[in-house]
Amino acid sequence: MAEEDRELEKILQRKLRKLLSSTREKTIFLTPKGEVIKLTSKNFDKVINNSSLPVLVDFWAEWCMPCHMMAPVVEALAKKYTGKAIIAKLNVDEYPEIAQRYYIMGIPTFIIFKNGKPVEKIVGAVGQGPLEKALKKYLTT
């Protein structure tokens, strides 16, 4: 019986190591109640590159009226897709180097990232329908 217990313990340890290593590779960034994540130069790459879920980033600015019009849409998507997608915002005036990296020429611009790579870009105050349609293409079931 002791031999079986040791073998079982080895299997459990191996599975635990595998689980921990896969958790370190991909992290799901969730906030309470599906809130929108505020991206900065300190967390942008970490959120984009380490999320196992698709990430929709709203590139916006405080002075942009169409951006303010889209804010409730972005918040609604965050609530609706909790656990299925990460919804985030980046202020282009505060972090222009990131906006330049993704060739943001007009705002609002929405980029969907999958596995750390931009897969779709939508420019303008397009409303919830087009954003949701684009996001759904990258959701895993």
C-alpha cells in the first residue's frame, strides 16, 4: 500500500508543477464585476501578453467627445464578457508611446489582441454592435 501512495504522490506533484507552470505563462486579468481595466505603461504589455483571453483595448483621450460617447458601451462589454474577454482602456495623452506603437491616428480606436498580438482594429464611435461582433470572433467557447 505504501508503494501505491508514493506513486500517487508523485503523480499529484507532477500535475501540480504542470498546473503552476501553465498558470505562470498565462494569467487572466479580471477585476470585480467585470470592470474596465485602466492600462498604463507599467501594465500594458503584461495584460496584453499574459492574458489567456482576448483583450479589447479602447484607445481614448479625456478631450475626445466620441470617446466619452463610447465609454458606456465599453463598460457594458466589460460586464457582459466577464470571464470571456478582458476590456481595457488606455489614455493616449498619458501614454503616447503606446499609442504610437500601434499607429493610433484617430480616437476612439479599439484594438482586439489575441495571444499578445493585435488581430483587429476598429476606428471611431461605432456603437456596441460592431464592437461586440468583432470581439465575438475571438472568444473561445
